[in-house]
Amino acid sequence: MNILMERFPYRYVELGTLENGKPDFRIQKQDAYTRRYKDMYLCDNGMQLTQAIEDFEYTKWLDPDGVPAYTKGDYYE
């Protein structure tokens, strides 16, 4: 496993290769109770992982726990 970036409570990892030879990119989230990381989202490709790394709100939007993302007032016009 290759950890590409950590941004609490998420980390972005490359976990080997898939059957088709492409890299296996995942976003993992740390469990608040056990402090262990679990797979939160399996990315379709490297571009999606790059977008999630660059736009933290997108990572929160992908979170199945319903973390508020892109809320009003986060961005300046």
C-alpha cells in the first residue's frame, strides 16, 4: 500500500493494481473509535482521486456518512 496523502480523517492510497492492470486507488477514512482506517470509497480512476485530493469538499461529498460538503458560505465569489 502506498499512502499518497493524509488529510484527517481521510487518506488517499494506491493499493496495488486491478485485474485490468490499472492502479487501485481508494479513499480511506479513520474510524473515530478504533483509530483504524477503512475503505470509504473506491475511485474509478486516477483523475477522480486527483480531484478528491485537490478539492477536499469533493472528498466529503463522497463520504457515505453524510458529512456536509459544499455548504453555503464556504467559498467567496
